[in-house]
Amino acid sequence: MRPSRPAVHPVEAPPPQAQGENADGAPVGVRMKDTQGGPGTPGGLGLRLVQVFFAAASLAAMASTNDFPSVTAFCYLVAAVILQCLWSLSLAIVDIYALLVKRSLRNLRAACIFSIGDLITGTLTLGAACASAGITVLIVACYVAGLPG
């Protein structure tokens, strides 16, 4: 039996800092590496999954009533929430893929697509929620006033 021999590994001194570098060696003006909740990070995946859960829960609550198809604003809200749920689910799948293959999604084109998609779905959902709230107030006011509905 041959005993293992100790190995000596020389330790190199860190190179001297060049002009215009931070203490960690990054050039001046470089932002931090990972933003919390950004695309392709575990935090971003968690936020997308929570977004899918709440969109699906609100969709289930709206679909559980029997008279939502009678009001156009409520149908618009259901359509907007379905779109929000599908968008969030597709981005969650992209986040899962990026985490599995250890690929970064930090490029300008991907960030623009994610931001524009989030802006569109958020605006549609907000508009539908405002329209539904307005119709709900009108229905309640007509019910309190005793008007036929």
C-alpha cells in the first residue's frame, strides 16, 4: 500500500489593481451581478410562480359565480386574467429552463421583451379590474335604490 504524499500548492498573490478598478477588480461603473427577483434567478422564479398562483386563484373565484358572463366588464376581466396567467406561466417555464441549464437571462433584448409583456398584461388587468369595480358599484347602487335589475 502506497501512502499518499502531501502536495504543496503555491499561492499566488493577487495582481495589483489597475487604474479605474474597484477593490473587487471590477471596472468602475459596473452594476451588481445578480438583481434579486430578476429573470433567470430563483427569486424571479418564485415571484413568477406566486403571480401565476394569484392569477389562477382570482380566475377561479370569478369563474365560480354563475352570472359573470352577463356583464361585459367581468368577461373582459376574466380574459385579462387568463392572459396574465399564461404570460406568467410561460415566463416561469423560461426561468426554470434558465436555472436548469445555468444560463443567464441578463441581456437587453430579453429584459425588453419581459418588461413590455409585463407592461401590457399589467395594463390590461388593471383596466379590466377598474371596469369591473365601476360596474360593481353601479350594480350595488341600483340594488340599494331598488331599481329593477
